[in-house]
Amino acid sequence: MNESIRNKMKKNFSGLQGGLFTTVAKADVGSAYHDLQKQGVSMMGWADPFYPDPSIPGHLLDRAVEILKGGFPSHYTMPIGNEELKEEIAKKLARENHMTVDPKRNIIITPGSDSGLLYAMMPFIGEGDEVLVPDPSYPSNFLNAELLGGKSIPVPLKADDNYRIDISAFEEKLTSKTKMVLLTNPNNPTTTVFLREDLEQLARFVCQHDLICVVDQAFESTIFDGREMISIATLPGMEERTVSVFSISKGMGLSGFRVGYLVACDTIMDVLFGGAVNVLGATNTLSQLMAIEAFRNPQFVEEYNSKHDRRRKYAYEVFSKVPGVKINMPESSFMCWLDVSELGDSTEIVNYLIREARVACNDGKAYGPQGAGCLRLIIGCYWEDQKSFDAIERMADALRGLAKAKGM
Ligand SMILES: Cc1ncc(COP(=O)(O)O)c(C=O)c1O
């Protein structure tokens, strides 16, 4: 590595490790994770529904062929996104999120929601700004503020109450530099769907201290047991100070399309429109045209959700019987969160499970300080339920082996 070139970089970038000079254990950095797949390990640390099996619904496949034959996808879409797609999204926002927006003014299409998340923060966060990030939550939430020169401040969730919001913890972390609350709802990795009363408290906190809220709702369409999904932007005082981040990767299982979208008021969106070509380029034209079809005919999402429902029940049933493992019934998404702290260090357990169970899951430490001692397991991988069940059983057997060795 050329140190003198590296030293010219900004401090918040020069420390990044992409796997070229060191081995990086993170699933989404470098190639170490895919190397495991080549060795036949089950990839259960990759939040990609039905990965690695083919899963494009038939009507979308037909539509893709039709669109390609039409020839238009060789051209750009405007950097702010396809208008027809935004009209479909506005209908969905009204129907499902109770958000009334003007598709021409309040929606921008992004190449997936990861880039959207960073872009949503970019106009607000710079040197010295502090971003309150619930802990545990999505790893990008902690890195994004740092990439922009700011500081992410982990705010512990209530671990003993399925990681609900603890407003007193937010108050404790508030300083004169606090600029933003960055929330993932439903939360990845804990699957928590935040309660209306907790979000109302958080919204009051945000308004009272004149903060901005960025909320990532990537998992909003996979929610179980009739829980209520509240979009925080709809709560009093929040519309003007919230950027809502959405994706078709998770609920619609279309991660490879790379389509996400941001929703915000005119004041914020004017700036996001203004910088779109420089920061986002433009989202893939074919993907956007296919996404229109997905929003018009989204019935396949129900089938996906019933698969995820079967799997969470199976995983809960199996892991809750393993000594030394604690699991809450997943409230959303296609993952489960296991507290294995009684069995040892979570990093060592991840490596042990790769060796013994041929399963790769995520070390909870990546999700914030409170994640230490926990594992995140994606149970929504593979198209066939049985393949996921088999991997769950292998993992449970290996964990039972650990418990036995500890005399549990
Ligand atoms: C909470 C959350 N937000 C956003 C993303 C990014 O998804 P995409 O860029 O595919 O929309 C992920 C992916 O794992 C995620 O877990």
C-alpha cells in the first residue's frame, strides 16, 4: 500500500478497509464472503431474499423482455427518476404509508436505498455534526455520518424489551452538536417494529430540539402478527424535517434491480434534485421500467411474506430450545437475532459455525456496541424453505455442541 497517497486522503476515508491489504470479515466488503460460498458454505449473512436462487416473478420477466425489445433501455432516465414510476410510488405511499406527496416534487429515485441513505444525510451532515443512531442497527448507519465528516453516536435500545426505543437514552446523548436522528424502522438486525407511542415520543424529541430525521423503511412490507407500521414522517411536525428512505430490494425481493426512493418536503427535495446528477447519476432505466410493473402488480409480495413467516416460526421453534441461546419471535423481515453471549464471544462463534455447520451468519458486533454477543441470521435465503430449515438445524446442532462443552 502506498502510504503517502493514503495519507493525502481525508481521515474519515483513509481508515476504510476494502479487503485488498487486509482480510475483512464483513459480508458486504471485499470478496471473503463470496469465497466462502464457493467452498459450499450456506450464505446466511446476506440480506437478499432467496439468495442465491432465481426469484423473478413471471410477469416481471415477461415485462422485462417486452421493455428490452422496445429498445428504450439503452437511454438514460432523468437523474431524479422516471415520472411514471414516481406516480405509482405516490399511490403506494398514500395507500400504505398514509403519506400524501406530489410525485413530481417529493420523490427521487435512487440506485438502491444504500446510496439513497447517504444522499439523504449529505445536505445536513458535515464536520462535527452528531447523528444519533439507535444501537443495534444497520451498520451503514454508523459509518455514513463518519464518511460525511460527522460523528455517529450510538443510542442503546432496550435490549430486555425487544430493543424498543428508550427516549431517556436519546435525551442523555443529546448535545449542542446533535443534528440528526437516523432510524431504521423496522429495525435491522433486531426486527423490531417500533411502536406508535415510542415513535410519537421520538418525534416530539426531534421537533423540540429542532433536529432532522432520516428514516430507513427498507423492511416495511414484511411485518408479522398485524403489527402497525408507522411512517414517522406522518407524525405531527415531522413532514418538514424527515427524509424517508425506501427500497424494492427487501419486501419485493428485487435487490438486483437496484431501485430505491427518497421522500421529502419541497425544501429538502429541491436540494436533492439539484445534486442528483453529480451524486446519484441516474438509476438504471430497465430497472425503473420493471419497477413500475412491480408496483402495479405486487401480489407476489404476499407469497414472499408467507415464506418468510414459515421460516421465522421454524427458526424460533428450533433456536428457543438450544441451551444458551435467546431469541425473540421475529417481528418483521426475513432474519433472526440470536443472543449467544452465554456461549462465548460472537466473533469466535461466527467462525466456529462456518467450520462446524457450514453456515455463514453475521457477528452482532457489526451492528453497534450492543450487538456484541449476538448473531444475525438471514433465514429468507434460498427459494425452497427446506434448504433454509436444513441450515437452521445444522446451526442449532453446532450451537448445542458448544452448550454441551460448557456443561449447559
Ligand atoms: C436496513 C437496510 N437499509 C438499506 C439497505 C440497502 O438496501 P438496497 O440498497 O438494496 O435498497 C439494507 C440492505 O441490507 C438494509 O438492511
